[in-house]
Amino acid sequence: MLTFLKVFGRGILVTILLPFILLVLALYLVYCLLLFVIMFFRGVIAFFSGGNIGSELPEDLEAKRIVLENEKSDAQAKDMLNMMYQGMAQSMAQAAFNQAQQQQQPQVRPDVIDYLTTNENNEAPQEITQQEMPQGEDK
Amino acid sequence: MILAAIKLSENTKKALIIFFLIFIIIFVLIGYISLAIEAGMKRQGSKADAMLANVVKAELFDSEKKFRRFAIRKNARVFYVESRVPFLIILGCGLAYVLYCLFTAKWGYNPFNKTDGFGTLLYEFSAWPKEKFFGINLISGWPSVVTKPHFEVSAIFSYIIVPALIVGVVWFLIYVLAYISRSIRIGKIARSIYRKKLVADEPTSTSVNH
């Protein structure tokens, strides 16, 4: 109901303002006719001087060139960033893999390895108790 | 009380109801037509965005004045290129009319007249019947038909020229409206891009910290 009343009110407003609207339209019509005639003569001059009035203005061509250049440099910057991120991701993945590998293997102390591998009497290595094991630094 | 004191006949009441209904319908129709025209003008105006997109993206102009000058030039070119066809149609109709008058020696021939013009294809009605309601002459019925549409051989020229002229004029008017819509849109774009508004929060009288 409200929409109907709004449209009705708009209709009354348009009817009251119609003479002014038509006056503005008539003035614009005369202006556009004159504009057309002026553009026609400019078109004729442009035609005989090798140009075309329907073609793009120099500012349009300049703007297109700038926009294309900006798009190219944006694309190049994006490619570089992508490569950087890929490199970083790869190195992070490799570091995580290496850490996982190290965690799986038990770490043996170097002095224990030394003790186990060297034997002056060439005897079979005896069972080593906890007390006999050389005490190194606890890492 | 005043309305109750006035005695209206059944016919008068019916006529008043019909009159008010027609009154409401006419204004509602005008309202909807204006809404449709406004929507069409907004759609036409949005073409200005496509026209100026590259120039705005490239930030080619550093002032509103230069931007508006370029946009007006561009708008004029677009209007000229668009309206060449309807202008040629109107020009062609004018040329054909001059040639017709030249060959038939009927200078001052009215192609819209009702005897050998386009008026032969239209209904002709008598005057609207009116009756007095409270001292005012109001329409009280439908007019009668005086002439029905009929084909006249002598009016063939007007049957071709008049529709072509109407098409050309309406088409040109549509492009004039499009030019107006784009001009309005250019003004809005220029204001939105080049006029920056900083809204600062001002301390009110009730604020504690001064």
C-alpha cells in the first residue's frame, strides 16, 4: 500500500514538474543538435586529415598503456613472491622432515660409541653396567 | 455533514467514482513510467564507468577540472557516434519530403493530415461529452467515433515517411537522454574520486576530557 502511495505521489510530482522537465529536455535537445553538427564538421576535418572521430583519444591510449604496464609489473611481482614462498615452504618442509628423522633414531653419546668400538685386549666386549659407563655431560 | 446534505443521483455518484479511479490510475501510470525512465537513465549512466575506467585506473589526471574536460569530450564523441543512424533517418525523411514536394508541386503538404496523410490511419473522435458538477464542467462519458482508420492511395508517402520520422526522432531522443545520464554520472564520478572528505570526531560539550 505504501509503495502504491509513493508511486501515486511520484506521479503527481512528475505531472506538476513536467513543464520544467520538458523545458530542460528541449534545451538539451537543441544543445545536442548543435553538438552533433559541430562533431559532424570535426569528423569531416578528421576524415580528410587521415584520422577518425570514432577512434580513441590519445588520453585513452596512454591510460591503456599505463594500465597494461601496471598489470605486467603486478604479475611479475606476484610470480616472484610465489617463488619465494615456494622456496620457503620447501626448506621448512625439509627441516621438519630432518627433525622427524633425527627424533626417530636414538641418539648415542660419542664417548659411549668410542668406548664400545675400542678394546685394548681385543676381548669380546663385556657387558657394561650402568656404574661402569663413563659419565659424560648430560645433554 | 456537508456531504450528507448534498443529494447525489446514482449516475452522478457512478461518474464521480469513475472519475476518481481514472485520476488515480493516470497518476500511478505516470509514476511507473517515470520510475522506468529513471532506471533506464541509471543504466545508461553506468556506461560512463566503462568509458572512464582505464583513465581512472591509470590515474592520468591530477585534477577534477582536467578529468571533467576529458570526460565531456569523450561523452560528446560517444554521443556523436551513437546518434549518427537516427540523425541520418531524420535527414533522409526531410530530404524525401523536399523531393516529394518538388515532384508533386504540393509545397506545404502536411503528412499528418486526415485526408491524404497519416491521419487516415487513425481514429477521429468527436468532442468529449461534458456535464456540470457543482459548477464545473467535467467529462461525463466517452466521445463518439467520427472517422475510422482507412487506407488512402494518395497518402502512401506519409505512411512511409511518418513512421520513419517517429522512429528517428524517438531514437535520437533516447540518445539525448543517454548523453544527459552520462553527464550526470561523470559529475558523480569526478566528485567521488577528486573530492576527499575527512570526517573528524569533534569533542562534544558532555565529554569529560577537555
